[in-house]
Amino acid sequence: MTVPTALAAALIAARQGARHELCRLVDWPLSGVARMVRALHQVDEGDRRRVVARGLAELGGVAPHDATVAALSTRLAAVSGTRPASPAEQATALETIRPPAPPPGLTPARARQLARLAERTRAVTEVWIAEHPSGRHLPIAILPDSGRLLLCTWPI
């Protein structure tokens, strides 16, 4: 099976230290939305509007100099191979990236924004495994609407 274009490009970018390119290949808001929505359930309802606004801004503002991009670059630079995820790995990855319903206390606009992101995660079916010599393999999904990468492990 042919490695998806964005995954191959991410491996090359990581090995070349091209963090700008690596950053461009990842859909950061989708990569973090499930974790953020799960965490919102633990936030006091009165604080949720502020927390979700800040969280979405941070996910949308990931930059090449950020520690997350540096960690991803380091992990991908050491990848020894890639392969399609097994059915069990795929099921686990897809469960991880799909957010639960958001809790109450959000503005209608934020709730719709989260619903759109959740809908995009539900469209994902393709998951690859970036094999790491340490055994800490990195599952990476491919977004069908853009071809960009969705990180199934967060933090890296």
C-alpha cells in the first residue's frame, strides 16, 4: 500500500528539520478537539465559554516554534517505517480522535463549531502507524476532505 502523500511529506520534513512544512501538514484543531471536549466536561459550567475559546485559539495557532511541533518532529525523524493500522489499532485511534458531545454552557456558535469539527473526525477511516524504534508507535489518521494529518495521540 502506498504511504499517503502528507505522511510521506511529514517524514521528510521532520528529517530535514522543516518545522514550517511539518506544521502545515497537520490539522491541529482536529488533532486536539477530542481531548479538549473531554476536558471541558471537567470544567465548571461558568468557565466553559472562556476555556473553549482559549482552547480553540491555541489549537488554531500552533506554530513551527511550539514545543508540540518540536516533539512531533523529533518523533517522526526517528520513524523506522510506516504501515496501515491493524483493525484493532484503527478502532482505538478512531475512538481517541472522536470527541464526545460537548457539555452545556457553551455559546451556540461554539457548540456549532465543535459539532463541525466532530463531524470531520467521524469521516476519518484511514489510519497509519508510524513505527518508532522505541516501540512507542504513533497512530496518524488521514483526513479524507483535505489529505492532511490528524494526530491520534496528544500530547506527542
